[in-house]
Amino acid sequence: MIHTPNTFNDFADSNDPLFARIAMDIKTKGYSINPEALPLRLGNNLIRHLGRLSEKNFVKAGIGRDRQLMRNNFVRGDEICWITGESKVGRAWLHWTGKMQVYLNRQLFLGLFSFESHFAHYAAGDFYKRHFDSFKGEANRVLSLVVYLNPTWVPADGGELVLFTNKSNPEGIKVTPSFRTVVIFLSEDFPHEVRVTHRDRYSIAGWFRINSSTTVRVGPAL
């Protein structure tokens, strides 16, 4: 579930406009929201792959990690399926995020070391209450990445991501989970929530991590 990419030598992506926009946004405000930004072919392949997954591929999501993992339906109601790279489309997804990782490291010197991600399914009535993806000083998740896989989504379907960016805007920034929308933000800096959805809602949630291992502690793995 955690992937440490090899060197990506596709220098054509050094001028990728999406990666450049994300890097600038992260540098200036800490988050980046990009509608219809995921490459169309990759997005369509991910949707087809989702259609081939069965219910047994998904497990109820929890809170915390490893031995501290617990399930709390009051906080979140989604179910997840980790992307391991065993499928062709999984490898394509990890290759694309790997190139993003290399680009952001070159531009922002973040020291991103690995990446983990999963499909997320919210059934009608599901939600995820306000939370952080990482807490100050834990030095694990640095950047959170969300990509939406929902064609023909309309406002009445609900399920918005709400990103709380500053105290002057207590309502937060609402992001409709429309197909190919790419959201990325600093994991420690921005609390966020998923509003109640009124139909099946699919996305990929991922996290770029630094190497938090030391001589006395090994960084967490999934």
C-alpha cells in the first residue's frame, strides 16, 4: 500500500501544466483545486477498473493506523480498497502520482519519499466528519491527494469535500466531487470533511509521505 517509486526519467513532464500549477498553489497557499485535471484516459480506465471490483474488495474504513486502528461510524461511514499496483490500471495510477512526486520534490524540496492510496466508496448517507490527515510533529503524511471518479455529478447529490483554509472563512471551500477533479493540500495544515452523500460516490484518496524512520524507530507501513 505504500510505494517508494524508482527514478522517473520522463522529463517531458517537467513542463506539465497541472504539476506546475499544483506546485505554485502549494507554495503560495498550501492547497490546490483543479477541476477536470486528471488525464482523461487514466480517469476512464480507473472507472472501468472500479466497475470490475466486487464488494468483497472493499473494507469498512477506520480511524488511526496499525494497532490504533478503530472503526467509528459516528465519524466516518465510507469503505476502502487499497491500490497495490497489482493491476495494470493501478500501476498506471502509481506511475502518474510518482511523476507528480518527483516534480514536487524538484520544485518544492519537500523530501517526499513514498505514496499510499486507496479507492473510497461512500454509499448514500455516508460522510466523514471534520478531521486532519496528519497532526503537527508526527512527520508522516505531508501532502494529501484526492481525485474524484464520478461522472454526471450534480449539486443535489451532495458529498462535497469541504476544505477549511482559514478562520476568516468558517464555511470552508466546497469542492464538488466531479469526475477528474484533483485536490491536493498540506496534510497537517487543513482540516476537512466530506458532507453526506445522496448517491454512490467514488474517489481515490492518497498521501505523499516523508521517510520518518530513525535508528530507533521504523516509519509506519500499511
